[in-house]
Amino acid sequence: MSEAQIPSETHRPNLYRTIREMFASMGPRPLGPRLERIKASQQYSGAKSKFINVVPDSTKLEVTFSGFIKQLLFGERTDFFPAHPLPTVRPDFADFLVSSEHLKFIWLGHSTFLLHLNHKTLLIDPVFNNAGPLPFIGRRFQAPVIEPSALPPIDIILISHDHYDHLDMKTIQFFQDKKSIFLTTLGIGAYLEQWGIASGRITELDWWDRKNVDGITFTCTPVHFSVPKQRDAWWQGKA
């Protein structure tokens, strides 16, 4: 092997880190008491070993999984990204955090919203990185308008489900040493714990479960469930 063919020391760690992060981002399967609670849910089918929609799935995918991969790797991608950067405005958090009788919110892109309500700051489905397990899958159109380090202190983080564009490992890991509590659905706690969030900061809810946090009542409401990243995690809306 010539010198040019020998992988450099700088490339090998990068490849190793990418592969390691890919598997870590997939998350673990729920086990023990967490799995038993999932199986006890009225939404869970023991015979099929998965959650079942309240309304049967009548949608039909227009492309097969193999067709999707073929399109992803070899298809035309001219319409995947906007021709020009999307307009953005950097948030004024000092004004945002001023107490008000009205709900305040900031859209930070796709699934990510920041809310200020009852003197509490809430973050919904925070994603500040690519929405996929590999750098070339789920790439952002452009960099987020802020980094997580620029956020104000977050009291409550809501996670709706486990798709990569709603549950981002690197963003979750940013909150390892913070005081934010997490409200999410059955099965998602396994991800959060593996990524460094203490179990005492996590509450997992089934459909129609309620949780009161400092005068704010959160209700886990049904939404449609289709093509999950992992079958033992549930989807939710929040009201």
C-alpha cells in the first residue's frame, strides 16, 4: 500500500466517531419496568408487539423503502434545498422573558419552538443539528439561528416522538448538566437516560395522562403514529 493509500490518523478517528454517534443516536430499546409499563398501555398490542393507532392507518406510501434509498443516494436533489438562505431574525430573549399574561413563542425551525408561559420557559422538540444518523442524511437547509448555548434557562423540555427531526441526541446531551425537566411519551425516557439525562428529570406519559408542573397542566393527547424509528416508543401531542 502506498503512502497515499494509508488512512491518516486524523481521518480514522473522524470515521470512528461518526459510526459511534450513528449507533448512539438510534437509542436503546425500553427494558425492565419501562417496557412493562409500555405493555400495560391500552394502546399497546401484545400480539403485534407494537402500539396501535386509535384510527386505522389508511395512508399508502407512494414509494417503497428501497425506492426511497435509491432516490436519496442517486436521485435528482435540485428541489431538496432552497435556492437561497431562508430569512431569519435573531431572537431578543430579554424582551421574550418579560412577564406577560399572553403566551409568547419563538419558532426556531421545523419542530423546535420556545415558549414562555406562567413565568416558565418551555422548549419543544429541540433540534439544533442534522435530522439524521449520518452527516449526509437529514441535512439542515442552513445553520440554526442560534446555538443551544444561547438559549435562556429552560424549565421544561417537551419531546413528542423519536424521529430524528424531533429528537436530537447532541441537543439532548447539551442539557445533561442543566436543571430542565423532560416531559415525553412512553419509551422515550430510554433514549434520554442513555444520553445522560438523570431519570429523576424525566416523566413519560401515555395518551391522556396529565402532569402538572408549577401550575401548568400538560395533557398527552393522541396523534397519528406511522413509520416510527423505533416501535416501542409512542407519539403524542400536548395540550
